[in-house]
Amino acid sequence: METLLNGVAETERRTRALIGAFERKDLAVVSALLADDSTLTLPLSFSGRTEDAARFTGREEVLGYARNAFTITGRIRFANVRISVADGGRTSFVRADGDFTTADGRPYRNVYVYSFEWRGGRTVDGAEYGNPVTFSATFAPSESG
């Protein structure tokens, strides 16, 4: 039972470290927490259809997603963070409110649910559920150009 509790606590610690690295825009820590064969999926499409909005395969593609997120945002801050760990520490879930700004200082507030599958202390599969309407309203080019 103690081993199970240690696994759960360690997964929660790693999950907090990953979220914290995003807030600090710390690509080195994000990279250290990714397995070489990691994936990240954004399942909520911008069209409302069932296909994924995006899928990143392998550490370099996932880091490319992170670099882009760090570029288009000014501040990244997660509020009301709630972390749940399941499956003996192999899976973690994060619910949080995003209190972000865009690179040019406009507010960007979205809601997020993340799931992470862990193996050997690194995430191998992640999914980010954020409201695509909120994202599009903030980051889509305006009609006026």
C-alpha cells in the first residue's frame, strides 16, 4: 500500500512540476518530463467535428507545440488547479482556469482539463482540452486585418 501511495504522490509532484514549467516557460523542464515517444493531442476541434484539432508525436513535436504556446502568450498562469491521480500513479488529470495574456498583453482566459499518462517518471501521452471558441476569439486574425 505504501508503494502505491508513493507512486500517487510522485505523479502528483511531477504533474505540478510540468504545469509549473509551463507557467515559467521553462522548455528544459518540459523536455525533461517528456518521454522520447511522447504524444500530445488537442481533441477539441475548431470545427466542432470529432477529429482532433492537433496531434504532436515525439518529443520534438511536443516541444514545438510548447515553443509556439510560449511565443503567442505573454503570461501563463493556471488558477484553481486541481490534480487527480489514478491508476496507481500511471495517470494524472488537471483541471484549471487559465489566467493568461497574449504576447501583446490582451487577456486570454480559457478553461483546461489535461490528462497525462506516465511511464518511468516521464509523460508518454498527454491530452489538452481547452475551449476552442475562446482560443479562436482571442488568437484568430481579425476581419479588419
